[in-house]
Amino acid sequence: MKVAKIWANVQSEEEARHTRFDVVRRSDWLPVFGRNVGAPTGSIQPAVLEYTHTSSSSCQILQDNLEKHLRDSLMKWRKASRTVWNRYCIAILRKLLPALEYSSWEMDEHLNIDHIQEMQHLLGSHKMFGFPLNMSYTNMEAVTEAMRATGVHYNENPGVEFALAVYIHPFPNNVLSVWVYVASLIKRR
């Protein structure tokens, strides 16, 4: 944008519908910058952007706490029913989540094949309803609400089992990518 193209409205009219937009009229419009007032030459951005390192150990602690909080929340939402956890499925989901994060950077088309192959043994013996959620971390309540909105916990089948895994990937400046994989499973007869 050229400095000469920035104009200030000096009209006394307060209603926008009566404003004249002819910037050539000196009685209505004046250039913001000119001989007396020069345009700013610097940038408002600092010369050097400093990013802080995100602690991997703090991230791991948050990941463990978040997973426990989400597990407790799911059990609380199902207070009328017993909640059984499928440890085998949880282990598979924990293995899949980092791969989902890395593939999201590259739009990896092989991921679906790898995902299905990892789940194949489990899907042979169980019907599964669930999916991964990905969001930036703001607070536990936001992640909890996103998981609750999936409705996975509403499964009232007497033989239902659940699986839940959390992965948090750290980025500089304490930016965190949170992955939550939540699923309900029912044994095939």
C-alpha cells in the first residue's frame, strides 16, 4: 500500500450515509502522511522472535493426567452402568496416535491402510465405534467436552467395553496438539 493512498476523513458529518467519498476534496479528506508527518518506517514486529522450548516431561505429565481425567469422566457419565476397559485396544490406540499426528503434517495416504492393519485383529473379534479427535490444547474442560460430544459413552449394550488413549505432541511456545482416541467395542458372536 502506498503511503500517499492513506486518507483521513475530516468531515464533520457523523452519519455514514452523509459521508462524501471523493478523496480529492481537501475539505473532506486529508492525506495521513505527507511533508510534515512521515510514514512509519519500522515494523511493529520485534526484530527477533523468541520461542520457548516446550518441556517434554511436562507434556508427558499432562498427557497422563488428561487421560486419567477423561477416563474418570467417561465412567462418571455412565454412572448407571459398569465401565469395562479393553486393555488390548487401548494399547493399539496408544500406538496409533503418534502416527496420526505425524501423518497430519504430510497428508500421508498410506495411513488409512496402516491404521486398518493395526486394528485388523481387534476388528475380527469386535464391532467398534469410535474415532480420533485432534485439537489444540486450551484446557481440560474443552477436551472433555469434545469427547463427551462424541456420544461414545451412550452405548448401553451389556457387553460393551471401552478404549481411550491420549497423545499430546509439543510444539514451541507451549503449543500442544492433543489427540484423543475414544471407542466402544462389542464382541462379535
